[in-house]
Amino acid sequence: MASGPHDPRSSWWSADDDADRDRIPGRSGSHQTHRPPPALHHTPPDPSEVRSRGLPLDSPWALPPFGAPIGAPTGNGPGDAEDEPPRQPSPGRHPYARPYGGTAEPRHSAGRPGPEQPRPQDRTPAGDHPAADHYGNDHYGDDYSGDDYGTDYSGEDYPASEPTQPARPPRRLVTRPDKLVATGPPRTPSARPAAPVPLPDDDPLPDVPPTAPPAAFAPELPGIRVEPHIPAEPEVTYDPDDDYDDHDDFDDPGVPVGRRIGGPPPGRPATPRPDVLVASGPPRPRGTGRGRHHRDQPVPRPRRTPTPPRRYVLGRRRVLTPVIVAVAVLLAAGLGLVIVNWVNSPVSSGLRLAAGDGGSGDQAFAAPPGVSGTGSSQVLNAVTSVGSTVVAVGSDTTSPVPRPLFLVSPDGGKSWELGRVTGPAGYQPAGSAGRVTGGDGRWLAAGTEAPGAAGSARGLWTSTDGRSWTAVAPARLSVFWSGDRITDLARTASGFVAVGSTTLQDGGYGPVAWVSPDGQSWSRVDTGEIGTTDKVRAIRAVVAKGDAVVALADPGTGDTTSVILRSPDGGRTWLRTAAALPGVRPEPGALAVAGKGFLLVPTLQKSDAGDVRVYCSELGDQWQQCGMIGGLGREATGVRGLASSAAGVAAVAESGWERYAVYTSGDGKKWTESTALGQIPGTLRGLSITDAGTLVAAGDQRAGGLDNLPVLMTASKGKPAAPVALGDIDGLSRSARDTAALVAAGESFVAVGSVKGDAGIWTSPTGQNWKAVNSPALGGAGRQSLNDVAHGPHGWLAVGSTTADSAFIRPLLATSGDGRSWRPAPESPALGGSGRYAVVPRVVAAGPEGYVIAGDDSGPGGVVAALWFSADLRRYSRAAPQSLPAGGADVRIEDVVATPGGYLAVGASGTTGRTSGVVWVSKDGLNWTARKRVVPEGARSAALRRVVVHEGGVVAVGSATTDAGAERPFAAVSSDDGVTWDYAWLPAEDTAVVLDMTASKSGLVAVGSYGPPATGDSAVWTSHDGLDWQRHALTGDGMAGDGAQWLGAIAVVGDTVVAVGRSTTYTADHLTLWRTSFSR
């Protein structure tokens, strides 16, 4: 793989840096003094490079709100949707059964938990959302539009918006801890409760009691608090917004008892507990809960009839009065004990799960026979040495959750080990280290990507010994803005200096630098303090000798000569030198420290005779030619980069097609070829020379099939170069595998994802034993992956993408009639087209009328939402831009579900950190209308992640930023096709994220992770209605322990619940499989 013929790639640009170079002014062919060198031979399949082109990163954490689309609010434009009249809910309308249904209850959605809140007494209008007030660039607006149905914001704030249906009472934010209580006569308020009576043990999962009082991050709501001194009398409530129907009574057909998974712990009874806290009265009706790809059955609602007060009439036989009174006293006393027992028991929603079985899923989701390789995608970007310690850094994107690579040698390159890394920077951890520097007991590594939000997923790590690395907390990186990009680092006498570029309001690039005494605390030196953009643009390279710093930058508008900057105080102040050196490319590796001053070598340049000029300067202000690297052959492209140490200066040059040689010098004036590295089927990206004179080169190479492996070579002084046996380093190698979605239909489960670089599909009748599908539709050139799957009237449809190279991604669709035999979907012009960088289908839903696919379309104009419809899995139609609110710009659709009225899609829109939940509805899958934005009360930003159909309405989950700045999951319930919503925070005292959810006949089950991103454990939440949630703690192999664990997909068949997830540390990565059943 290679870069384009017009922009030969420098090996000193990391695998993440290509896209930015084409946009930098002054990088034209006029810089070259000879014919253009050959194109770059090799570019690893690195998703981070895709991100640099504005393309999506396929990662479970690269999702809203963590990977929300970025775009400044611009107000209503021509494509904005107009306000449409609110739909009145049809009386008595209920979802109908799908004609192709089975008994399956597939997976669904995700969000994040927050503590339960007291039930409010007063209601807040659905339109009363707080203004979105977030950090970010100052030129962005702060208001959400109450009337904007599209993707942009207008000047109207949420608090100013009116309820959609004035005649209908407004909705409320609900978290009701007092909903499920025991019946019986009330106690007097002055009575003190008895001591808690412990419940007998049994096998269900432990329920985590709700938090009371609410944690600081949860918005305070008016209402009645349930305290021990409040009587346990059930409260009859009358909601004026309830839809009454003609059903006075209803029959509960009952739910057949299915297979029970996970027996009771030893010594615990398996019989049902009579004291389990459940709602009293007749059983509540349930929907069929077919998840987001299937619809619920209609469920009749009982009419709530006020119960008149009961009259107690005394009879004529007063002789029995003392006996009756005595009996009543005894009954009351006994009942009082029961009330105390129930009130002091943990709150339960009535939906309980057995303990379940959890463990590794590596063998269950193995590759089909005949698939070779591992699908590994690793690269080393840079290497440096201090004394005898050598550190090489890079990236590993084999797993859906990328990790930075740190390879360390404590003995000058003789032996190597994997470093230790602590604390990923956020839910979307920075997975690439592009530069590294060190000295005097302090080391610093940095990613060269531009993250999506200020301080979010910014890759910065520090170390005191080069072995143990700690990610810098995002809270300490506020001086790094969302449009900033680090390009190079240097160790100074006073600490560290980092240089790079920042995105300006006009879309151009300006110079920026940052200084730090320790790599943890940073100060910003902005564009205005370095130079105006008509004189200097992005800074590309930097070196330091003490506190004297020299940097190379792109020229300003209309200029073609690289700019040389210098700083006498460690990067705090900058001066532009008058030096103008022809043919110099401002790239990392062009500068070095040698002897008493600095060296500069034009990279990827040579004369017709094969010579490369070398320039010297003592202070960095005055430069003159002081030497020549000669003897490069006709096929040579020039010097790739420089490195220096106490042993001298080294320059690596590509002497021929994928052949490299190293030239050395003591002072930069006289150069000799010292080592031939030989032929490498890849790219060298970094070079270092130790104080003992050992050369260390790093890069990556193709390894057959889809594998891309790191390269590390060493050459002791006077000896030939030899490769390092990286396969012997514990924890370095990984196999690519992922289970992205899990769906059930009929009596079987289907999981989709990727394995060893190919798309993967697995089937199972029980959720325990899985069989991999072996089909040509899942392989081919490039990397394939599947993101979602649905079952509909014409069978199964799985959607994903094929990455033929690092620049273009195309849709991948596969169909099946039985879930076992799969074939490629017919090619359709609607699924692709010229001029698009990436077309990625992400989710799919099936209804009686057909299938709806939603995803992203990235092109020269940016990223827009894309939706397709197929009635028969043979012909596909794409929704036209004019059929989408605001043309789909700056919107990412995260989920779609079939509803009684058609289809409903959810997602997010806005700038990162300033998002709001998006809800679109459609009757035919092609023409879409936006509903009001979804932001729960007490939140300043929100994004919807998943949606399911349940009990005649829809339940969506997502994540919100509260007014206190905490990220918490919430649920939203709508019974009128998304016109109005009820909200609830999911219980969580710590950081949490919900990644998937499914609707079943018994209720809703959501899965995700609970705890900090680096150490969170798998978690489960259950609810019977989407508003009252209970969290269940999970323990066991792969569910909790060292590193991070999460469950990312869930599905239900009957009473059998199956979830898949991941357990990962820096040195280990495993799939997990968890099975349980409903406990009745």
C-alpha cells in the first residue's frame, strides 16, 4: 500500500499523519530539486489514518457522545426541517405481531447509568430542556433550538420551546423508588421501623439498591422521598396523560418457564422466595419484546378505576366486637412485621436474573476452517534512546479498542519487552503513540492524531524510567483544543516542548506550541505569539539543545520556502529566522543536534548526482551548508530522517525499492555508509542511535494476507543489522476478533463481527455452542467487518464494510434465508458511488414492509447520515438528501427500529461536547422527519445510542452530560412515536456506560460496563417499563477483575439471556460470553 504519486510519504510521518499533509500550503512539487521520488511502498491498515481523513473509526467506544459528529452550529439552513404539526396518538393503536416472527427476543440498546431520583410531584414540560452550556471553542454557539428538527441549532433555547401538544399534560423525569411497595394498612408516622430482617439466600443475581439520597451529579427533582418512616401503603395515582381504553379487566396468559441457566450457589434454596419485593395486584402485561429488529404484540391496558373508600359497618351482635378487635390486633401486628420486612429489603423491579455462567468466548467465536493469519494491525512510529534505555512507540489497532505500543530495551537494544501502560484517556482511549522523547529521568510520548474534543482521548503519556507509562488525565489537558494536533516533541533543560498545528476559524492551520515542566502540567503558546498565518503555518519538526529550541514550519500563504523558528527559553517565546533554505521539507526527522549546534538535512531530496546537502547552525539563526551525504543511487529517494546521540549523528536513506542504508557522521560534515539494513517489505518510520553507537530502526511490514506487523532492527557498531524477534515478546501479539452484534430469531442466535480480518458470522441454538459460518461473502481483498444483523420477512440481512485500502471504505451486505448459509447481497448503485471516501452501514432493522439500513457517508464535503431501504433484499434505494432533515449533515444515526407506524431512528448531532439526541421517524424508510431534540432535564448535552419497541411504545437509551459535568446514562420512553418523552437516569454511583439493550416479554435488559474505563467491570441493568431500573453486579471469569470488562451485545430467546463482550488489559485481550435466565 502506498501514498499517492503526487505526495511521496515520509517515513518520519507516522501512520496517522498522511491526510493532513495534502492540505498544507506550500507543499507542492516546487520544493523538489529532482524528479518526484517513487511513491510510498506501504501504508498499514490503521483506522487512525482513516480518522484523519474524516472517516469513522470502528470501535465500540468511538460512538456518541464520545465520537459524536463534529460540526459548528450554523443555524437553520436550506436543508433544515421545518416545524411539523405534532402527531396525535391514534386511540387504541398498538403494535402488531410481525408475520415472520418466532419466539426470539433480540438484543437492543445502550446508554449510561445515574442514581435513582425521588418521584416528582410536579411535571416539567417535555420541551423544557436546559440550555446547552459546554466547553469548547468560543465561536461555537451555546443554544439548542427548540424548533429545529434538523441537525443545526437556532437562536432559540430549549427553555423557550413549547410543549409539542399543549392539550396533553407535560411529561416528567421519573425515577420511582416508591413504585414497588408492599400492601397493607399504613403505620403511624411516629412508629419506628423494626430492625431489618435478612432475606433468605437464593440464586438470583444480587440487586444493587438504588442510591439515596441522589448523588451530586443527578439533577434534584421535587417529589416524595421514600424513607423508612414513610408508611408502606401503596399509593393510588392518577396520571391524566395515560391513555385509557375499554378494557376493564385483562387476562394474563402467563409466560412459559424456559431453561434455567446458572444454578443456585451451594447451600442456597432453588425455590422461589415468598418475600421477594414485587408489585402487588394482578400481573402486569408484557410485550413480546422482540428487540429493535422486531415488534411487540399489542397489550391491552387495564383501566384505572378509583376505588371508593371501604365502609366498615358494625353489626348488631356487639358481643363479638372484643373478639374481632383482638383478632384485628393480632393480624395487624403480624402484617406489620411483614411490612417491616419488605420495606427494609432491597428494592426490586420484579424482573430478576439467575446468577448465570460467564467465561471466555475466544473458542466460541473462532475463525472458520481455512482462515489463516491473525488479522494483526500493528506499527511502530518512532524510537528514541537515553543512555542504554531504548523506547520504540507505535499503535496496535488489531482490537476494536486500540492500544498504544511501548517496546522497551534496558540494555541498548539487546533485549526487548512490552512496556506497562496505565490509564487510557477516556472511553475512546488514544490508541497511537506517534512521537517519543526523554532525558534526565523524564520521558514523554504523544499521539499525533487530532481528537474530537478538547482534552478528550488526547494521547499523552509520561514515564520516569521508559518502562512504566501513565496516560495524562484529560482534565490536565485543557490547553489542547479540539482542532490541535501534535506533530513533534523535544526534551528541554526545563522540561518538554511540543509543537504542531491548530485549526483556525477560516479552516486553515496556524502554528501552536505547548511547554511543560513534567509532561503533566501544560501551558499553551498560541498562534498569535508565534507568527501570523500569512508568514507561518503548522510547525512540523522540533529539536532542543538545553533550552535552545529550533523548529521547522510550513510557509505562509503564497510562500514556498520552509520557515525556521527558534526559541531561546524552551519554547515559551519564538522568533522567525531570516534563513531561507531551498528544497527543505518541514518534516519530523529533518533536524538533529550535533556537537555544538544543530543540523538540518532536506528529507526526500537529492541531486541528480545522488547527493544530499547538510546544513549547520550554532544557535539556529544562521545556517550554512557544512557537508554532503553522497553516493545515493539512481533509485534512492533521499534521506528519511536523522537521529543523534553522544556517539554522533545517523541518517537513514532509502537506497532502492524497499532497501535501506544508514549513514553516520561525528559532526555532520563528513558522512560514511555504516550499515545496510537490507530489504524490508514495508516502511521504516523511526531511527535512533544509542550512546554506545548501536543503531535502532523501527517501522512496519506486510506479513502475508491481511496481517501488518511491527519491524524493529538493531545494528551494533561495526556489525550488520539484525531483526528483533518480536514474536517472543510476551503480550505483544494479538488476534483480530470482535462480536459487534447479537440477534435472536425463532429458536436460535446469530452473532456478527469480524475475525482475523474477515467478516464473521456465528450461529447457535442455545447461546452456548457456536458454529462459524464459512462463506465467500465474508472474505476477499482488504479487511471486512459486520456491524449489525436483522431478521425480517425475507430472511437475514447483515451489514458492515470492506476496507480495500486506508482511504476508501465500501458497504458489505450479506443475506441468508436460514441464518446458516450466507451469500453477498446483489450489487446496487445506491450503496456506493464515486467521490466518497467511506460509505459504512452501521445498523439495520426489519419490519413487515422491509429493511432499513443506516450508516455514514464520508466524502469531500464531510460526513452525512445515510439511510437505505429494501423491500426484498434484492433491490436497494437510498434516501435522497432532500428527504432527510437538513440533508443528514452532522448527524450520526446509532440505531433504527421498526414501529407500528413505520420506522424510528435515533442518534446524535452537534459538536462534540455539545450534542443533543436526534429522533427521526419515517413511514416508508426513505422519507424522514425529525422530532424534537432529546435532552433530559438536568443535562446540558445528550446523545441517544439505542432504541427498542416495548409495550406499545419505544424505549431509548443514551448518555448525557449533567449540569455538574458528569457523564451518565439515561433512558427515554415515548408512547406517541417520539413526539414526547419520559426520562429516567439509570442507577450508577460511579462512571458507567450501557452498550446494548434488548426487550423481552419479561421486560428490558441492558448490558455495559460499570466503573472507570480502565478498570470497569461488566454490568447488567433490568427494567419492566424503561423508567424503573435496577443494576445487577456481575462476578466471575471475564466479568470482573484486572483491566476493563464490558458486555457489548445481548439477545433473548424465551427465558434464555445471552450476552457477549470483552475483557482486556494492556497485555491480554479476550472475548467473553455470558448466559443466564430469568428468575421467576
